[in-house]
Amino acid sequence: MTSVTSKKSTILGSDEIDLGRVIGELIDHRKLIISITSVFTLFAILYALLATPIYETDALIQIEQKQGNAILSSLSQVLPDGQP
């Protein structure tokens, strides 16, 4: 009997996490977990539907003067303006 007790105390004293116990706790408290999750989900949906949307934008447009190409400007002076 003492060996069983010392074995359990050794297992419980270690830094390991008992995965079966964690899953068991989650299953035992599933109603509480589901209810809290549902309440906050409901609040989030209500807020998303009832909150006034705020749309805001800001833009800056800068238009620069186009500088012509020196070769093309001299070529346009040489060519006649008439159509062929």
C-alpha cells in the first residue's frame, strides 16, 4: 500500500500536465464554457449590428507640370501643322 501511495505522490509532484485530467475538466465544465462563449458572441453580434459605422478617408493628390522632351519639342517645330 505504501508503494502505491508513494508512486501517486511522485506522479502528482512532477511538473507534467495530465492531459486526461485537463480534457476531463473541460468536459465537466462544458456548459459554463459554452454559456460564457455564447453570451460574448451575442454581445459582439449586437454591437456589430447596432453600432453606427464610421467611414473616414483622407487623400492627397499632387499634380506636377509635365516637362516636354527637348528633342520632341524641336521636332514639332520643324514639322508642318497640316494634315497629309
